[in-house]
Amino acid sequence: MTVPEIKSELRKYASAKKAALLRGFFKTGQGEYGEGDVFIGVKVPETRKVAVLYADLSRKDTLALLASPIHEERLLALLILIRQYENGDGKERAGIVETYLKNTRHTNNWDLIDLSAHKILGHWLKDRDRSILEKLARSESMWERRISIVATYAFIRENDLKDTFHIADILISDTEDLMHKATGWMLREAGKRDVIALEEYLQTRYQKMPRTMLRYAIERLPEPKRRAYLLGKI
């Protein structure tokens, strides 16, 4: 298999109409967060099909896809890395995590992060030192900051919430709307596991929390409680 062959396989599912919609959805215009990102119009389920076909792709060729200016090719590379991570031994997983961290500049849109951060980095850190997350949370790169919070989803699924709250504290003053959404999302997921812990966290923070972050965090609470938070009456 060659990289051109893989790209050709992916393009079998391409749609110019879908590409136009994706360019708008992922804010690729001048000054927007996805400025310059290129789409060919392949749906995620179709990209997954191609990832299955090329699950044994070499690391070199996977990196070539990950460095592509085309969004779906970067997504394909990440889906392949996820499959290889899930099926790999400790040594192979370590190499994939290293690759992931060295190439965050290519994981440069929210869907790429949301599909991969918890499945690769988060899973790897479940029983390891997690200080890398704080480093990422303090990064100048919004995408690295998003990786830091979304990676904690792996811990949330194990009912381990402390790092989600810790990283959320670092990100609570973030100026980017995409970060407000991601952090609020993870707080909401934490609340699904332990609503008391979520409300204890919010008690001293909700009034200084960005509105979008708060709305996401309280989304699963009873409506009267949501209203009280939004009105500052907790």
C-alpha cells in the first residue's frame, strides 16, 4: 500500500457539496479558528471504513497523512493511530503516544482532538504520571489546551474526576469559546458520574466561569437548578 493509494481510496467517498458544508461548519474563513483548513467532503463513518482497510499502515506513512493540509486525511491518520494503539503492546502504545504529542500542530481542529485525545493520551495516562496535562493546559496553542481537558474523559469513564476539575481550574479563564465548550463538556460528563462532586466544584467557581462553560457544565441538572446557577442564586 502507498500513501497515494490510501488518498485515492478516501476520495471515493468525497463530495463537493459536503465539503462546502464542512468548510462552513468548521469555520475555515479568514480569522476563524479553522482558517485555511481544506475539506474534500468525506463523512466520519466513511473515513473509519478506510482506516479499517489500512490499519497496519507504517508509522512513516501515517505521519505523512497526519501532516496533510486536507482535514479528512489528518482524521484518517488519527483513526489509524487509535486502532494501532488499541491493538498494540506497551512499547507500541508508548511510541504512538510520543507521536501524538510531537504532532499536536496537526491535530488542529476540535473534531480531531475530540475523537483522539482520550483514546490515546488519556488512556495512556490512566495509571501514569499526568503532569503533561497541566503543561498542555498552559500552552499557547488552543489545540493543546483542548487536548488537555478532553484527554481527561478517559479518567471520567473510570469515575476518576480529580484531574478534570484540576485542568478545568487552569482553563476557567481561557478566552476561547472552543475551550469554554470543551471544558464545560468535560465538567458535564464528570457530573454524570458524580453530581455532588460537580456541584461542589461549581459552588465557588460558577459566578466567574464563562457563560458557555457554565451552560455546558449544568446541562444535565434539573431545570430549576440550572436556572438558579444562571441567575447567580446558588
